[in-house]
Amino acid sequence: MALIEEQPAARRPGPAPHGHGLRLDRWDPDVDAHVESWLRGRTDPDFRRWNTPLTTESDLAGARAAMVRQQAQADDGICAPFRIADEASGTTLGHIGINLIDRVFRSARVGYWVLPEARGRRVATHALSLAARWAFTELDLHRLELGHALGHEASCRIARTCGFRHEGTLRDAMFESGRQDAFRDVHLHARLATDPEAADA
């Protein structure tokens, strides 16, 4: 009788990361406050200036539906979305996601946004540092990429502060603001699991 070898159990990510006064939690489409924060973030003029999502939300129903779709992708292992929250109060400050997870090449893309009232407090910098450490240790990824529209100096500083080296410019790699018929260049940054953690993050 042939013996059937047991396959090792899939590694389950550990607890959500926290530190620097932040906690990276799950978004919950059943919590009205989460939906309202998601909608505010995605309709913020500064977000729309630098990002052109394939689908845009204009009301709470659309925001809730987007969150449900995102959670389904997370359940399939395609992404790991986090709500950036104040660790003490639980107030939503923004979003950060590990996206386009490729288990073969152990790579992913990072994206984030911060609500207007939370800007200027290094929220994005600390959240990116926490998310990157989590992705390398809990998801066993080797490479994280971060792309931002050319000219988005704040994102460029955040990336560099968190050890994401500038690797080049991708020509016409994202849509122009508010359009899906014109393109703009992207600054590509990346960090490897073998790169040292940045002391300032």
C-alpha cells in the first residue's frame, strides 16, 4: 500500500502589525464608519490627483461594494489590505495594501493613501515600514515594489525614507489624473527582504 505524503500546511500570516502609535487592521464593509472613511479617502481631491482607479466610488453603496470586492481578493490571497488606525483610539487614518501578490516570484506591489486630517504626522511612512516588515516576515515575500506618478514628491520621500530604492522611470505606466485615455510616467521604487531597514522609518 503506497503511503501518501502529507503536504505542509499553508503558512498563515501572524497578527496584524502595529507600532509607532498605529495599528494595521482589516477593513470591515459592515461597519459604517469604515465605509465612510473609505469613501472620503477615495474621493479626496489629492488622492484623485495622483491616482486613477479603474473603478471610482461616488457614494456609500459603491464604497461598500468596493470593500467587499477587495475582501474577496484578500481571501483569495491576491492582496492584503489594511486599514491604518490610531492604535489608542481606533480612528481610521488611511489605507495601505500589499497588492498583486505573486507567490512564485515572491513579489508584490504596495499602495497607500492617508486621510487629509492625518497628513503631516508621518502616518504613511510608519505604515509603510510596518507593512513592509509584515510582508517580508509573514508572507515570506522577497521583493516589494512601489510606484508613484512622476512629480509626487511626498510619495517619493516616503519611499526613500522606508528603504525603497529608486530603480527608474516607467514610461506611460499609469493613467493621467481623472482619465483612462491618456498616460503618465511612474517612478518605480523597490525594496528587497535582504535590504536593511531604514533607521528613520
